Amino acid sequence: MKIVVLDGFTLNPGDLSWNGLEKLGTLTVYDRTCEAEVRERIGDAQIVFTNKTPITKETLDVCQQIKYIGVLATGYNIVDVAAASEHGITVTNIPSYGTYAVSQFAIALLMELCHRIGDHAGSVLAGDWAKNPDWCYWNYPLIELAGKTMGVIGFGKIGQRTGHIAQALGMKVLANDVTKYPELESETCQYVTQDELFAAADVIVLHCPLFDETRGIINAKNITKMKDGVLIINNSRGQLIVEDDLRDALNSGKVGGAAVDVVSTEPIKLTNPLLQAKNIIITPHISWAPRESRQRLMDIAVDNLACFLKGEQRNVVKG
């Protein structure tokens, strides 16, 4: 059984082992694969793993020996799943590997907005504190979160974990999701409509998948429904935000600050409007990337394939 990993570097830049997959077949790992190289590198492999390298219907029409495609991520829109189904190809993804890492990072983005720790540390290292006439100073407004309200759009496992941390910080949580778990509601956690969330939240955190109904959910119209000075956090999908609209809201002060780990096109383009926004923090899509989280991803990927080879289904996605 021939196994090809098209873009293994982001998952494993050298601190993990491919040994689990090596035990299941003859393994070839490429760090990166450009679009023109996909079919050649797949070759006659029956098993293909991809993280962000697209596998299109045209590729599947040519590489008809493929039996299994493993997506090394939760989102699987880089694979034409409908075409794979037509060819009888099983497609799997990796759900729930990054719950702790992604929720932790969402809170880290929020804390950075509230305290600008990196900027203040840089200021001290630049000598500003040593030259200051006072015993302390701050270059940005500092924000205390206790008593404030966090709105979480997308209250699945990651959203729930972020909400749990927010409650521990003394915040009230307003949750919005199609699926509701009444047992999660309490004095400090309630389900509300989207408009109710926009109106009441001091902080809005996006943890929802990218669907037609969530694409561009942060837009000019919805921003007008929000509190003046609201903080917006997004480490889910870049396309949830209309970036021109958020830039304008940040520059006008309607939105007090935003922190994002994802943008509409990645890597970010120098023309991205958020690069011209005030009070913005942008990180390079690293919420998922702690070693512990990546190891879980690797373990689930191996388990998914091992189950497939035994005739069992594990984390199979449908078109």
C-alpha cells in the first residue's frame, strides 16, 4: 500500500514522527506540493494525505487508483468530496484535536488586546521604562474583563471551552449556535439570538464553521448592531469577516480592537485591508499548532487510516 503526504511540513516540521503511517504502508512525505505537482506526486499511491493542498475533481479523474484521502485538518473543503464519493474514495478529517489549543489561543488573543503585553515588553526592552520619570506607565488602555460579557458564535466543543475560561475570568457568556445544550445554561451562560448577542456583548469570539450562512457574518450591517468599542476575536475561519468592513470599523473606533489568527487568503496578502487597520492584532494561523495538539492530530490521522484498512469507518466525511 503506497501512502503519500502532499504537504507534511506544517504538521511535522521535524518534532514529530511519521512512524505510525510508515507501519501502514510505503510512505512518501513531501514538505510542500504546488498545484502543478499534485498528480505527479500522487503517482500510483492508493492513500493520499493533504493539509491545505487542493485535491480537485480533475485530479481524481486522472488518479483513479486512489482509495482513501485523509485531510490533516478539521476543515475539508480543499477536497472535492462529492467527486471523491463518485469515485468510491473514502475521505476523512481530524475533528476535535485542537479544542484546548484553539480555545487557549482565543483567550490569549483577548488578553493581548486587553493588556498589549508584547508591546509593553518591547517598550521596556527598548529602554522606555528606564528613562521614565514614573514608576510605571502604559501605552495603551488596559481592560479588566471581570463583569463584562463575551458573545461566542459557534458553541461547539471549542466555543464551550472558551466560554468556560471566560466564566472563570468573571465574564458572562452569551452563546449562539444552531445546536443547543440546555444543560450548559446557568446564571453566567445563556443561549441567545445572534442579534441579541451583537447588542449585548463586550467581546465577540468567532468559533463557528464556514458555511454560507456564516460567511461574512462580521459585516458593516452587523457591526452597527454592536456596542461601541466592542472587541472581536477570530481564530476560526478568515472568511467569517468582511475585512474591508472590519478595517473601517476599527479605524472609526466603532470596534475598539480586533485580534485574528486567520484571514481570507493565507498566507496573508500585503493588500489585505486589515493591515491598514488600527488596534488590530494578526497572528499567522497558529492556534492549532502546539506540539501536543499536532501530536493528537497525527495520532488521529493514523487511527483513521488503520480503521479504513480494517474495513471500519472513522471520521468519514460526506459531500
